[in-house]
Amino acid sequence: MMINRRSFFIIYVILVLISLTGILLPLDGALAQEISPSGPTDDEVNAIAKQLYCPVCENIPLDVCPTQACTQWRELIREKLTEGWKEDEIKNYFVAQYGDRVLAAPPARGLNWLVYIIPPLAIVGGGYILYRALKAWKQVPPVSEEESQSFAEQDDEYAARIEEELRRR
């Protein structure tokens, strides 16, 4: 089967287009990443909102809270980021407005430092108690001479009874 010039040209053009697509496709993603939108992205806003809790709702992170107030606070975070505020400045702003209870990780001051100290101490203490318990369970209690003689006599009696029973059969 012979390939004529026209078929050869079509195959050649297709291969060139596939090659160019393979070369230019990764550049498309790189170019898209360089161009940033005019304001902060939702990911940037949610990265900060995830570290804050809703002051109105109980135990709900700000990034997933569905209330209108939380939507307004996320927009406030977006505005602060647009103005050039840093993450710590935004978190400090919310702490100044609503107190330490809005932080997902409480600051290590006052009684809050116990949150950071007690869990490691409990784990170390529990490990030590478990180690001591296992060590105590492995030890064989010491047996006095009288008890060992008593056990020997009982073993002899038991063995004698077994032998007697076996002889009967």
C-alpha cells in the first residue's frame, strides 16, 4: 500500500499540531497562574477564615458558617486583604472586636496555656502507667519454700491419683 503525497502531508500536519499542543499546553497553565485577579482569591480568604470561629454561632469555623454575618465577615477579610493587611493583623482585628473566643487556636496565655501542656503530659503519664502495669504483670510473684513444698506435695498427690485412675482402666 502506497501513501500518496497528500496523505503524507495530512499526517505530517497532524503530528506537528499534536507536538505544538503538547508543548504549549503546559505553558497555558503557567501563564494563567502569573496573572492574578484584582483582589484576593476565595482560597486566600478561606485560609484566614478557617483560623477563626464564628462569633455568633457555636463552634463553627468562619469559612463554612452559612449565616449572613459570617458572609459579611468573610467579605471584611477580603477587604482587609485588598488593603494590604497581613494575616496576623486581620486575626488581631477580630480578636479586638470579639475576644479570644474567635480564634481556632487559643493564644498560650492565662489559663489557655493548659490546652498546650495537659495533652502531652497526659500521654506521657499514661505511657508510664501502662509501662509499669505491663512490667508488674510480667513478673512472677516469689514463692516461699513452704509454698513450693506444698505445691510439690499436691503435684505428687495429683500425679498419684492420675496413675491410679489410669491403672483402673
